[in-house]
Amino acid sequence: MSKQSMREEAERLIRETMEKRNLVIKQGTTRIDAVCGKCGAPNRVQAEKGQSRVKFACKECGHKQETL
């Protein structure tokens, strides 16, 4: 099976499932891996649907900042 035929088969199966209403696609929160601008520690922040910038405080030093 070629890649093109596998892609077409997957699209067909998804279309059929969505027509039967068995598959519901939801959009949830986004997880952003941010780096602290002060100490450089990694932080994991969750953003709600539609938000691009989220305010957070660093887990290591407590520095308050926004994600990019």
C-alpha cells in the first residue's frame, strides 16, 4: 500500500465515522513549555482555548512573567 492510498483510506474512515456521529472532536487547553526569563528554569503552563499569551510565575524563583 502506498502512502497516498493509506492517506485516502484514513480520510475515508474519518469521514464515515463523523457521518455516523460516533466521533466528536473537541478543542481543549494547550500546554506551553516556557523558560523563565530570569533564572532559565523550564516551566509548563496551560493556556485556555483562544489565548496566545498566559501570565505565570516561575516555579523556581517566583518571577512573574508572560509566555510568548
